Amino acid sequence: MGTIVNLIAVVVAIAGLLAALGHAGYLAMLNKAAKDRAGGSPISQYVRSRWAVAGGTTAASLLALLITGSEAIPMDVIAILLAGGSGAVATKALQSTQQRYRSGG
């Protein structure tokens, strides 16, 4: 049973990390596009305000992935909760940013 819980924890941690990195990558892409464009200052300012969320969710997901290294079931449960929560927050933040700057094309 411990191995199954550990496997689930690793999968959830990787998924949470991918979601957090996706959010950070989208912010980086949006910031680069804003800097290359005249009048992109408000977008750059918005991106700067969102880096804390992106960094926090990435750090939490990395911590969850590190916690999965132990073979203790309680630590795996904590890793699942931490990675699942950070992945959900990162996904919601990414969707919010995409919705705000979605082009009509």
C-alpha cells in the first residue's frame, strides 16, 4: 500500500509542478511580448504583480516533489495535498491571466 500511495504522490507532485511551471512560463512570455510592444507597460506591471503567485506555487510543488522521496505514508499524503493545492492555484491563476489577455483572434 505504501508504494501505491508514493506513486500517486509522485504523479500528483509532477502534475502540480508542471501546472506551476506552465503559469510561470506564460507570465514570462506575456512579459516579453509586453516589453517588445509600445504601450505594454500596464501588462508588464500586472505580470510583476503575479510573479509571487507563480514563484510560490512552483516552490510548493518542488517541496512536495522532494517530500515524496521519503517512504512514509503520512509524508506522501502531505505531498499530495501540497502539490494538489499548488497545482490548483497555479491552474486557476493561469486561467485568470489568459482570460484577462485573451485576444479575439
